[in-house]
Amino acid sequence: MAKIEQFVVEGLGHQSYLITDEASGSAAVVDPRRDVDVYLQAANRADVHITHVLETHIHNDYITGSHELAARTGATIVASGLDLLHYPFSPVREGDQFSLGELTFQAIATPGHTPAHTSYLLFTRAAEQPEALFSGGSLLVGGAGRTDLLGEEQIITLTRQQYQSLQRLLTTLPEQVTVYPTHGAGSFCLSKSDNNTARITTIGQERLKNPVVRAKSEDDFIAQQIAGYTAYPSYYQYMAPINRAGPRIMGDIPTPLTLSPYEVYERMRQGIYLIDGRSSEAFAHDNIPGSLNFAVGDSFATYIGWLLPFNTPLMLLIEDEAGRHEAVVQLVRIGYERIEGYLDGGIAQWKAAALPTSEIDTIDIETLYKRLLRNEPFLVLDVRRDDEWSQGHIPGSTHIHIAELLLHMDELPTDQPIMTICHTGYRASIAASMVAATGRSAVAVRGGMGDWLKSGFPFASSDSDTRRKTAPLMNHMNHHP
């Protein structure tokens, strides 16, 4: 009997699996993340040995742990024979089978998310019907993996293949088969899936609700699938080449060096980024001029990978050891390995060295609304995605997606405050720190558009040019309830 344990990385929306065959004491891991200790510890608890690592595709959203796990355990890496990895692996093609004790895995070609995408059916003992499907980025919970990550020229072909792969899975597999995807809620590898937070599904459930079933035709599926795509992090372009070549074997997660305030100061003068991982409230109250505020949380590394040059040298201002470890783990998962060190003693030690600090003002939604009504001179800068902006924004605000902010910083005024806003406040704090680092006056809006819309304040919606200012707030006052 198979025992399946799921591991979730919330910020990446990544899901991996340890499948154990207790009778033989062997185990396999599907689509592992780079920090592989979680699998080694789970295998140790179950008293099994990891003998196989299964890859469903060349990943675009994180660095695979297969190379690391194989080096640590001697396991065989299993991957599509059409994806030629530059390190040892066992290639499989459609219909190929291999055993793990009393368990049997069968490769099934499911192109779409990537051209060589492969899913794996799991059979137990001599069962004629599969028990589980490890579907990678093909069949997802209420959705399908996006098909635009390899370039525009392949989108239509891959989306047609995705349609055909999903149709095949849903029409040929028994409804009771449990589906274990690699991409789940929070992953930018998903197309829109109605904000479904479920992590696993079944063939029967997907026959009722998957977009491929609801589509009127293949062309209808293609149109709906592509229309659901939103912007994805810029670091994605570096993941596939690294995963194909073979990521560097790390061993243990590195521990950053301690840096004195003066060492941090000198490195900042040389252009090295200081990442302040404290809360937005702590950062606003007291921060180091020029530092950037990415509060440590599920999305910490994702936004660093979206906004800063790939694998650029970084320093950390994170005042607890657990927080520093979490930051480093998240960063190495997406290939940011050049961590220079962390500020020893934190902001208190910086101030004790008589080095300068600064503050960033914050403002709540109600106060922002009142100041807008008084026509005070400031700019509201909305840093959300295009699709979020189109669904509702503050009249008179300017939209620049946070990923493009550095490119358009020169367009922002220098003679008035800039109020940064997003949906909840997280991206607004990042944006405010970026604006303040240029010497401009920045104010971070707490709560964001989510609170604005809940408060019933006037808003505009538009699918037009996302950086064009909309009509002033006062023009909408007659529509305010």
C-alpha cells in the first residue's frame, strides 16, 4: 500500500510528494524543492530510503531539488526522455513503467505546460486501475498549467496540446483516481482557477468543474486559457536553463555572515542592496536610507525575484535567526545565492554607530479619501497588476505595476508626496521603500484597494492604457453611495 505525503511551499504555490512503499522500505519524491531536508527527515521518520526522484517537467518557477536529492541519497532521477538533462537521469517515454517495491509508476505524456511534460500514474500491487496521478503542471485543481512561459511563439501550440492532454486524462482515467498536482494556489504557473485553494482533486471532480470541460471547443478553451494569464515574476526566465544544466549542489542551507554597521554602509555605497525583512510598520518607523522593505513572509523571495536583478548580491536586515534562515531558504529556492551577510545587531546597532536613519509615513484608507477630497497635492501610485487595476482603482490614480516601477521611476514627480497603494499593503510598502530610496517623498497606504472597495468609496474600472491617469475623484462623487 502506498503512503503519500504532500509538502507545500505557500509563496511559490509549489507542491511536492513523498510516496513510500512500506513493504520494501523504499520511497520516491515527485518534483522536489531545492531545500531537500524535509524529504530526508520524512523518509527517516518512516524508516524508508529514497530510491527515485520523479520530475514532471523542466520547472520555470523554482530550482529543482532533484540534483541535490540524488547527490544526497543516490536516488535515480526519472524524467522525460525528450528533456535532455545535463546530469545523470533515467529517461522515460509514454507508457514506460518502473517499480518501487510493490508500487508501479507509469509515465504518461501530457504536453502543454511544457512540450515534454510527463505525468505519472501510480498503481498499487497488481491493481488494474491506477490509484493516483501525479500531474505536475498539466491537470490542476479546477484549472491547468499556463502555456506562455516558454515564449509567445509556442503559446497556441502548447495550449492546444494542453487541451488534448486534459481531455485524455479526464476521459480515460477512472473517476476515483486522486490527482496530485505540482502547482497549486499561489503559483504563477496557474492560469486563472477561481481562487481555488484546494491542494488535491480527483478525476471525477475535474470532470465536473475543469475549464476544459466547460469550454465549448478547443478554440474556446484556448481563448479562455490565454485570457486568464497575468504577469509572472521576471526570475522565471533563469530557472529552466539552471534546471536543465543541473543546479549547484548545496549541502546544508548556507548561514549568512555577520556584518558590522560600517561594513553594511560601505557595501551599500558600492551599490549592494540591503533588504529589510522586518514588518512594514517597523520599517516605516525606523529604516536605513536606501534599504528596501521586503517583509519576510510567504511572498518574500517571489517579489525579490520579480524586482531585483537575478542573483544580485544582497544583504539582510532581519533581526531574528529564524527569520534570516527562512529568508535564505526562500532565496536559494529561486537561485539567489549571493547573500553577503546580515546586519549584526539590527537597526539598534546601526543607530548606536551614529549612522543615519529615516522614516516613511503611512496613511489609512479613510484619511487618504479625505485628503483626496481636499485636493491636496500628491500622487496616488497604484502598483498592482493590470488585471487588478482594471477591476477597480481610485479615480485619478496612476498605475505602474510594481515590476515596472524601476523602469518608470523617472516619470514620477519629485515635488509632491507619492502615495503607494496595492490590494493589502504588502506591495505598497515595497514600492514606498523603492520610491524613498530615490530621495522622493513616499507614503505607504495601509490596507489598500481591498479596504477601499469594502468602504464603498468611489472607484473606476478600465481596460485602457494602464499608466494613463483616470478622471479626477471629484468627477465620481455623484456615484458615491
